[in-house]
Amino acid sequence: MINFKKRCFLFQLAGLTLYSAANSVHAGVTPPQSLGPFYPSQLPLDSDSDLTFVEGRDGRAAGRVTNLHGQVFTVNGSPLPKAQIEIWQCDAFGAYHHPRDGGGIDPFFQGYGKTIADDEGRYRFKTIKPVAYPGRAPHIHFRVSTNSKALITQIYVRGNAENHNDFLLNSISDEGARQSLVIAFEKDPVIATDDLVAIFNPVMG
């Protein structure tokens, strides 16, 4: 069972550590957000870029399939090659695959994935549209790492009502920086499927 009161406390506690950083971010740089309490304590054996399928299990994750992709840039606008990108999020039932949150409900959702950007900084994940749960708006955690630096942040769903009350999102006082984390999740205009597309282009400082 998910302990919602404990979860809300953990998220608020984690968010306090990055409050000042989010408000002093340099112009154009993607604002940092909390790592959160549910970064994997142990990386899953299957940790590739497709979070909708777990190797060795006969099933697909519940939720709205989303093709999440983008390009990593430096602050001067140059593509940043070969960065490692990690994402993690709760499943379609609002549970993280983490022992502090009960271990997840959907056995077919990977919960965490990683990939390496190509020579032009491009990356791609297959996941699900994030869902809301008490205390937080729907979001996906990101960590972008190079040999010399790392960016930890979160992205949110454009048009979602919970965004107005999310503690971490609204800790970013600069409107432009805050909105850079609010991403459209919409149907692919080219491919005739029910899958969604979301594009996020993080900028490393």
C-alpha cells in the first residue's frame, strides 16, 4: 500500500534542498529540480530506454505510451554529444518501483531507463505519460550527466491543473525558466497511432 502522507513529506523535504538553486539559475540554463526520494536504490537489470517493457515478462505497461525525445545543448547553443540521460517516474497507478514507496504496482513498467545521446546530443525514450498523485503534479525525473557536470531536473505536463499547486515547480520564481520544464504531451501529427510525443531539450550550464 502506498503511504501518501509519507510520500508528500519526502518530496517536500527533498525539494527544499534545491529551492535556492532553482531561483538563481542562469538565463537559458535548464533549472535544477530535486533528485527526489525515489531515485533507484539499485538500478534494475533491464534499464534501457524502453520503460514500457520489462525483459522476461510477457506484458506491456499500463498508461498512455509516450515517445519522449530531444536534444541536449550547452548554454551557448551547441549540441552536447554523448551525455548520459536517465529518467524515472511512477507507474500508471502512481507508485514508484522503489522500496520506500512499496515497490510499484505495475510489473510491466520498468520505472527507470537510461541512454547515451548521439554525436548531435539527441536522445529518445519510450515511456508513459506521467500521472498525478497526492502532493505532486505529473512529472518525469531527468538526470543528464557528462564527465564534468550533471543536471538533475523534472519535466511536467503542459495544461495540467496540478501544475499550479506543485511545490517544486512553483519554487522557480522566473516564469520563463519555470515554463521551460512544462512540456506538451500530444499525438504525433505524422504517425497515425495513439502514442503521444513529448520533446524536451535540456540546456547544461
